[in-house]
Amino acid sequence: MKILIGGAGNVGRSIVDYLAQANNDIIVADTNKDKLDEIAKEFDVQTLVGSISHPSIMEKMGAKDADILIAVTDDDEVNLVACQVAHTLFQIPKKIARVDSEYFLNPLWNTLYSDRNLPVDLVISPDVEIAKAILNLIEIPGTTSVYPLVDEKLFLISFKCNAHCPLINTEINEIKKYYNSPVIHIIRDHKSFFAKPNEVIRVDDEIFILVERDKVFDTLHDFGIIAKQNEHLVIFGGNAISYYIAQVLEKDDSVVSCKIIEDDSQIAQGLAENLNSTQIIRGEMMSDVILDEAQIRNADISIAVTEYDKDNLLASLIAKKMGVNQTLSLVNSRVFDSLIDSEQDNVIVDRSLVTTSAMLQDLRKAKINNAFCLKRGMGEVWEVRIDKDSFNSGKKIENLDLPEKCKICAIYRDEQIIYPKSDDTIEENDILIVFVSPIAMRKAEDIFRI
């Protein structure tokens, strides 16, 4: 697949990071040569200095035979113009634009994006997507990742099994006797694998389990995950991510206090003017004086979302040492993944996975409602809709010829969640929850294409 990417900042780099893992032909354009050089050193991609909205630059990138344009510069207008150029001059089939301005995102203007007006197939706002992912983790404390599925009727959650977990040394098939929610994947010693029926849960396993919405907290409790509700929050870094999070938390009656620490006086003032009950603290976030002012020792969770990985990881380490129950760090580069232990109370949010998840339904050739990129090397989880013209309607699961590392984990049918067996039949209007590993991706796309 030939993919043109406009923008080599954090967002563009995070998309390259994920897409470069597959066999894609990627070309990145940006007006900043230094950022392009950084990307070229780390990834096997081509780069070109120039604005993605200029027809001549797009032509040099080989737009005539490109499959997808992903315009994710820091300028909304540049991204939208690039999609128009891609459509009018080069007929690129898929156009994805990053749009951050609330004016362009306003539902009142949703007719703006169409072939007759602005030909954008998908509008994404990476900061909003990251904020939503963080809010899910805040809402369900004790988890290391949360993926809402089927309009939040079902969740794929992950968590670490500590030494106090009552189900340590219990076989998966024994767990299934008592829980309708299936354990579907395990990460152990940095290796991930499907949970076989005779596999036992071990200390420090990170397990992925499908849970119906009303059973999430009971399931966590049964696995020994008893985390305090997040009432006091401290956020490191003032930006669009922290602003979105604070806006949502201000409407949450269970949140007692939310504080944002930001060094830049202009940014801090802007946040203070636009937020109501959130306390904005201006100062160096590593300063003992500032941390004392933020009452970090009383915080239930700290959230570090600055532009810089090192600052986020260091802030989380300091917060943890000062007694914060749970820390959360936004990371832009996998280089820093190992600097924090992904213990139950130290959670990494990977920008590349969250950002790319927002685009998967347009990147994949399968008929997908919704999809998420999981941990690095694990693959993806898809919501696949079965229409009346689907090749798979009426087939038994065992006859789909699914690749070895691809599994239908659940079926949503007639407002019921079914955890299927191999001889179950797929029906029209089913929504399948499909777990797909990287090596099974291409074949899975072919199977669920229609």
C-alpha cells in the first residue's frame, strides 16, 4: 500500500511508527527538514521537504498511484487543502485529515466534508482521541488499557495480575466455568499469546479479557484488582489533551479536584480563562514547591501529557515516589517504553497506537465498524459487521478458514453478547469482535472484506 503522510511532528511520527511495521510504501512530507531527518533515521521511509498542500510536492511524492493520503500537519487548513488537492488533481482513493479546531469539528458543519465540498473521508483529532483513551483509564482504575466496543456495551480491558490475585495458578478453562467473560490474551515476560484452555494465570501476567459493561468492576474485583476511585487528579502539561480531560472531569460529580501544572504563563492563563473548577498552577512541574502546591501526595492519579517523553516519564516517577497511587504517561516513542515498569499502577499511553486506532477502519480493507491497535506486536481488535450480502453470513466459524492467530472472541446479536464456539453460525446483522495478530492481518482482511 502506498501511503502519503503530510506532517513529521509527533502525530505524523506516531503514524509512521505504526504503519512502518507492515509492508507499506510510505513517503513523508514536511516543511521542517530536521524533523524529516529524524524520521528517516529511525524508519525505512522516504521523505520530501515541502508542504503537503502544494500540488507539485504531492506530485513528487507519487500521488498519482497513492492509495491513501494522511494529512496531519499542525495546520488544519493545510490538511484540508491537501485533501482537496489529492481528490481533484490525483484522485487518491482515501483522504484522512487531522483537524483540531473546535470550529471545524462542530457537528453543525458536518456537511462540510463530502466529495461536493471538502473531500475528506475521515477527520481525526489525535489530541481528542488520546484524551478519551486517558479518560477511559481514569474511569476504570486498575486497568492498563481500555477498549470500548459495540457502543460501549462491551469492553476489552487489560490489567496486571499481582501476587494477591486469587486466580493465580488457575487454568483458563476453570475460570470459564465461573465467568462468562473470556480471557483471550496474555502478555508474559514481554511476549504475547492467545490464552489456551489449559494455560494458567501467573503472577505479573497482563491479561486481556472481554467484559460486559455492567460486569467490569465485579470482574476486576474477582481478579484482586481493588483500586480506589480517582477523586483527586494532577495533570502535568497544559495543552489540548489536558484541556479536554479537564472539561470532561469538571462535569463528573465523583471528581473532587483536578489540577493542571503548566510552565508557560500564556498557556496557563488560557487554560484558567476557559476552565471553571480546574485549578491551574503555573510553574516548573519538577519543582518541590510546585508539587507541594498541587498537593501531589494527596492525588489518586497523576497524568503526564507534555510534548516530551522524558518529562512525562520523569514526572510519573517523581509522583510515584511521592505516594501517588497510579501514574499515567503519554509516550511518543517506543524507545522509552522500558524506562517505566508497566506495573499495575504505572500505565503508558502510546500515542502511535491511539492515533492509528482512530484511522483503522479506513486503513484496513475489512468491513470494520470500529478497531483498536493493541500493545506493540499484539495486533488489533476489530468490530466486523455482517451485512446481508456478506460472504460470511450463514457460515459456521470453523468454516471461515481463519488464520492461526485470528480469533472471533464474541458476537453481538439481538442486543446480546455471545461468546461463540467453533460450530456456531454467523448470522446477518451480527457484529463480530475479532482479535487479529500482525501475521494474520492480510488474510483476515481478505476473509472479512465483504
